[in-house]
Amino acid sequence: MDDIDRKIIFYYLQEARVQQRKISTELNISPQVLKYRFDKLVSSGVIKKFVLHVNPLIYNKKVGFAAFKGSSSYNDHVFTEIKCLEELSIYGFYGNSEDELSNVIEKASKSLGPAVMRYIPVVDEYISMNKYDDSIIDSLSRNPRKSASEIAQELNLRYHFVKRRINYMLKKGIISIIPVLDLSKTDVVLFGLFTMNFKAISKIVEDITLFSVNDLKSGISICFSENLNSAKQIINKCRDIDKNIDVMVIYEYEFYENFYKTKN
């Protein structure tokens, strides 16, 4: 892997739906060379897949996070599983209510041991959805990088309308499109931040945040950096604001696709 491959990966972490034409222009390489390199990153398993994550709030779900010591796997009512070098496994859980979510985390604790960190954001937010958004989401779930023009043709909708709705849903955090990487094959550093001063911290990491859950006061962000030195600089800036911030270096992660839409 050379510097061009690293930059290609970084572009997709910043914007998973970025057009290859834009990347090739900024890297000053031909579209054919970019496609070859991208296909090789996929075939070699560096880029494992792209996953559409849909905010559980639009299905009236409650979400929370809990961290457990060790590296055991667990998948009951889990939408993300994150393994950290600090010998922690962080899980994102969902439930139909706060009581059910608490029960889900308690059940996980019986299997994984006591939770060393637990975070349930206090979110009381109305998400404005268009009547066509669910169809657009269903289309993206089959191919998160499907172009707006392809979706428009599939759903018999106007291209500019579909593009506008996708951009709106991405901006509002209704959907996230997440590249899942084999981090052992890259120099990219992923790290998790848990802070009680989310609003201030988010201003530092907003351009490098892959995924976050927050209630504006506190929150968890999964961030990326080109290398360890860059990550260290960012983390130090965050610690200048929140000396009690929890930082976890990630070596493996998974986001499960939109299965909770059809589950109880």
C-alpha cells in the first residue's frame, strides 16, 4: 500500500459516496487508474464493504452503548461491535423502549461480564421524513454507494429530488454510510472518544468523524486519522478541552446492516 492508496481510503472515510471522478481529479490520476486501485483495495480485503446504517430513532428505537472487558463477541440487539486495544469491546445496542434497552444491556452483562462503561443518550428528537425516504433507504441498503440517478430511475423519481433527500438524510444523521476496513492492512487509525463535553469536542473532530451518537451534552464519536501521530495530536486537543475524555484505539469494528427494522 502506497501513499495514493492511503489517500483513496481516507477520501472514502470522509465521504463514502464520493464520486471516483472527484478523487481522481484531486489525486491527479486517471479514472482508470483510480478504478483499478479501488477494485484492488476491495479484492484484497482492505475495504471489506460499505454498510448503510440507519438511525434507529426513525423506527422509534432507543439506543445505548456499553463497554465490556475482553474480546468476546455478542450480537443480540446489537447494531455495532467495536474491538479496542485497551482490551475492551464496545457494543451499540437498540431496544423498543428505554426499559427494554436496559434489559438488553443487562442480558449482555450476564454473558460478557459487568459493563465498565454504559451510555444511553437522552434524545427526544423529531426526525422529519419524506414519504419517499423509506424507499430511498431500502434502495441504498442493497447498495450504499448506488448513485442518485440509479435510485431515481429505479423508483421513478426525479434525480435532483433523490439527490437532495440523500444529502438531507446524511446531514441530519438519519443515515450513515460506513466503510468497513481491515485495519490490520492499513495505516489508518480509528479511535473512539467518549466525552461529557460533546458540543466542544465535536468542533475538533467533525471532519474526521465516521459515526457518532450524542445528546449534545455527552456522546461517543468514532474518528479516523491518517496515522498515529496525527491521531495523537487530535486526541491532545480534545484533552485540552475535556481532561476526563475516554479514548479507545480501535483494531476491529463491524456495523450490522439495517436488520433491526424488521425485528422486535
